[in-house]
Amino acid sequence: MSGTVRVDYHTFELTDSHQSAPMGFTPQNGLVFSQPGQAAICTGISMGWVNVSVQARRHPPSHVDADDWEEVVDHTVTTTTGALRVTSTMDDAPDLPPLTEHGPGTYRLRVHARGRDTDPDGAPEDAGEDYLLVAWPAKAQPDQIHKQTDHYGAELRAAPSVPAPPQPATTAEDAADQRLFERLNRRRNK
């Protein structure tokens, strides 16, 4: 299923609730980063609209379709509710189905991107960037890079990674999620 998604602050998000927390760090892979219950996809445009297609799968795709894309990365995401879906920071969520239809847990998210070099830092009225998001249940794994050819992604990969500031926990479940995120962040920065 496909739709247009509002971009603000160079990102659109995947969230498993309608609330998002600031994540505040640059993706080492130049395309996607996450914390439990939330992921951010980095766009070339600063704000505007992008085209997004989503596919929820039971198993990984049999091959990587990289020919028509400039960036393709597999990234691990975790959903606590089982309803991780495309959202927008400053607009209503698009009418796209959840990517995690198999319930709470860990998934691989394959993010395909093209067009991020078309209008970097711009605010175009028409969607000029395309994204394909494919998710399937899987154990946590390091990022797998299939293709990295756009200049915008190269700039993000060259930027220093800044950890997100700790967020106050509001429930016992939030506190457990926060501790897991902090452990993962410490392990990643070693």
C-alpha cells in the first residue's frame, strides 16, 4: 500500500503509539535509526511530502531489489504494541497499514530510498522522494547495508553520532523500555 507522508525536520517516523519522543541522534547508516517503539527515516527534504509504500511480511524477501533505489538498508526495530506504523511529526498519520502485523517483538525493516539528492534541505510542494518500507519478524541483528549511493546519506554517515537525551519514564513499562534503549545505546557507542 502507498501514500504521501508529511516530512518535518528531515524525517518521517514509524511509531507504535501516536506519541513520539525526541531521538536526537544521527543514523550511522545514513537512512534509519530507532529506539523501542519508534523509528525515524531520514529524508533529503527538510519539510514537505514524500511517497511511501509499505509491505508487512511474514518472511524476508527472497532477494534485495536495489536496482531502482539509491539507498537500501536492513535495520532492526522493536515494537511494544505490535502496531508500528508510518506517522508524521507535525501532521496526521497517513492511512497506511501497520508494518508489524505479527504482534509485539523484534522485526527487520528494509528501507529503500531514492530522490534524497533532488532538493536537499528544500521544502517542495510536490513529493519528489520515494521510500519503500518492508518489515518481517526477525531477531535483532546489526544493520545490513545493501546499497549506499546518494550524497545526502554520505553526509549523514560522516556526521558524528549524538546520543539522545534521556527521557523521563512515566510508567514501569516505559522505564523498562528506557533501560533497554540506554543499554543498546551504550553497547552501540563502545
